[in-house]
Amino acid sequence: MMTLRQIEVIRAVMVTGTIGGAAKLLNVSAPGISRLVKYTEKSLGLRFFQRQNGRYFPTPEAQNIFEQINGVYKKVDDLSETISNIGRGALSELRIGSVPSISQIMVPRAIEQVRRRYPELRIDINILKLEEAIDYLLLDRGECVAMSYRLEHPGLDFLPLASGELFCVVPDGHELAGCKQVSAKQIIQYPLIGIDPNDPYGRIMAEIFARNKLKYDITIRARFGTTVCALVKAGLGIAVIDQFTVAHGGYPGVAIIKIVEPTRFDTYVAVKRGAPLSLHVENFIACLRAEMQAINPTRNPPAKAQGRPRKT
């Protein structure tokens, strides 16, 4: 039986035709190559080479062995190419979902980092509602969904992403636009644009008023935060929106104002319970978590969450 090192040395001599050439090819000393060739021939009881004028030529009985050695090297080269492709992401696809509030700004920034690390990775991104997210994961259409809320479900785990805050958004030029902060009581004095309070995401927005026992009227309802911001920009009212929707100046034409009352909420990544996560989705989650936590670095991720422990 030959070791991989012996196979490597014998092939190097075969390719270069000299001990010195093999030593240079393998970046080792020539005496070491010579000793290993002699040892291999002695241990196997056959001669690999005939020496003529300082060069090494394969013996007739060794020809079949050399063909097998070349076959081994071809398989090693194929393995190396496969490993290289995996490292570039060429043989894989990242399939992820996200609720709209996180998909607008945060997901693209995370994907940019993922693409830099895996330049050939195929990526499929789906913008999902809550009811769609459950089937998306349970039917293995994707590996994870970025969520602005957590629900109890026996088939899902929820991994913490980041905590965020709500802000009041008003059109540029609005009388509140110059304020450093506003209260919930001030906000309800203006026509409100928002998301249905019965929607899980809408409840996050409505909680500020419910907690302060304030009656409010949403004059225009829209399904997604980006639509809400567009309506605000058009001068049709003001709104309460999460910081991730409007992060990094992602929605010009509106002023973003801090709200006096506490408005913290938590975000998560939902995954199918018990399903192993691919290397690429783990990298995406890490990038997304870093991007979202960087928006407000003084905030810590939510302390309580169902789910698997993070890998170390």
C-alpha cells in the first residue's frame, strides 16, 4: 500500500524525469526524494524507474501503476475544484425570506456582504407576509425569514436579530419636521397613515397609543411600511414607523423624529425547527444581525427567544 506522500513523490519524479526536478516541484530536498523513492521500491518489491544519463524513465512493469497514480491525481484535482467552487458559492443557492420592514434596507446591506464573501452564490429573496412565512419554511422553500415579531409555532425556532425603536415620520416642511422629539399625544393631532392594527406588524405601531390609552384614527391604511412612507412623503398625513424601514436615509423626502415614549421592539430570524442551517444562511444571518444592531449599537439583542444556541 502506498501513502499519499509516496504517490505524490513518485508522480513528481515521473513528470519531471529527475530527482532534482521532483524536489523543486515539491519544494523539498533532493536527498529526501531519492530516499523515499528507494524506500517505496524496496517496500513494494518492484522498480518504478530506470536511470539513463541522469534521467528517470518508468519501467514497463510500473506503467499501470503510473496510470492509476494519474487517476488519483485527477480525482484530487476534481476534489480541489469542488472545494473551491463551494468556497465561492458556485454550487449553492441561498434562499431567504423577509418581512417588508427589514427587506427594504437591511436585507440588501447584508446580502452585499454575503456576495463579497461568496461571489458566485445564487441568491433568491422573497418578501413575505406572516402567513406566507410559515409555509415558506415548513415546505422548505427557503431556510430563514427575517421577522419583526415572534409567534408561537411548534415547527419554528426564532433566533434574535436586534432591538429597534419606532419613529414619527412627517413630510419635509411639516410643522413637526423641526422637532427633536414628539409625544404620542402630539402625533394623534394629525391625520395618521398606518398599517392595520390587527396585523402583527401593525400592532407594533399601534402599541404606543394603546399603552397611553389614546384614541387614534388611521385615515389611510397601507400594507407595508414603504408604502406608508410614500404616502407621508406625498403630504397625506404622518405616521409611526420602525427605524429599520427608514435607516441610512433610505426614504428621502420625510423627516424622522424621535418619540418621547419608549417604543422598543424586537426582531428575529425564523427557521424550521430541527433543520440544519447551511453555511451560507448562517453567514447571512450574522451579516443581517450585525447590520441591524449597528443602527443602534447601544441596544442589545432581545434576551428571550425560542431557538437553538448559536454556534461558537
